[in-house]
Amino acid sequence: MKITAILGSPRINGNSATVAKRFVAKGKELGAESSIFELNRMTYRGCQGCYACKKSLEQCVLNDDLAEALNSVRGSDILILASPVYYGDVTAQMKGFIDRSYSFLKPDYMTSRTPSRLSDKKIVFILTQGHVDKTFFADIYPRYSGFYKWMGFEESTLIRACGIGPATVDEVSEDILLEADEAASRLCGISGDR
């Protein structure tokens, strides 16, 4: 079992990163290997709209820091996308990664019964937001999980924390951290009873 965690927060120890790292730690306890990529520390460009990944290559043509992260996703069983909500959406760092993952789709993805270059995988979205009202920004998860279903991520899990600010990791409740533990146990194939 291999986990790739993509951290979209500019804060190394921010709330979304804390929850993702908790999931990864539980996965490691259960024998999973893991790779963590902190997007804010990487140098990469967004999708260039060149369609090389649909015309002549089976991966993104750009050879920058994100190439290793995209390659890690190909070899993983579980992908974690962790981001705080900035201005009603994932961070710009995370959006850049999401756009580049377009390369996982085959040239005929719009009409194909098997649109993805990836085999069946699991995905975990971790979203944290300062606003306490869960109806605010509730559209983020369904929008991106739909795209990732195209890409072969059949099983999708959301871990969402509302009403926590950006300043300290102390604001992540134990309930959310336990939710990360339970999700890791379930997705890594171990029941929560063990």
C-alpha cells in the first residue's frame, strides 16, 4: 500500500497539513509507504494547455518539481489532497496541481468507457476552513471529486473541518484527527476495531 499526500497549504504545519500528516502516520502504522509533497516549497508551472499529454505523451510534458509528485500518484494506491479554503476554493498551489493532473486522462477521455491512464485508486480530500457554516464552500468537494472519478479514483473520502483558523495547529480538534485515523484504517484495509 502506498500513499501520496499533496499539501496545498503555504503553512508547513497548517491545519490541513496537520490532518493529512495524521492520516499518513496512521497509514505508516498499518504498513503503508508514503510520500508527502509540500506544493509551496516546489517550483512548478500550471498546465500550459499544450495538449502534449493527449497528442504525443502519456504524461505531462513539463519537467519541473511537480513531475515527481505526478509520478508518485501513478504508483500510489491512495492520494491525499489537503488544502485550506482560500477565497472560496482550494489554494492556488493546489489548483496548479489539480490542473496538471489532467495529464492522467487519455486523449479520448470525453467519450471513452475507460478515460483514465490510472488504475483504480482511492482519494482523500482534506479541506479546512475558517468559516463555521458548513454550507459555505460545500461545493468544493463535489466539483473536484467528480474530476478525480474520471481519473480512476473510484473511492472518495472527505475529511472537512470548519471553524478553524490559520494560525496554529492547536485548533484542529481531536475529533477531526480521529476521523483521519479512521479513514486511514479503512482505506488501508484495516477495520477501525484493531
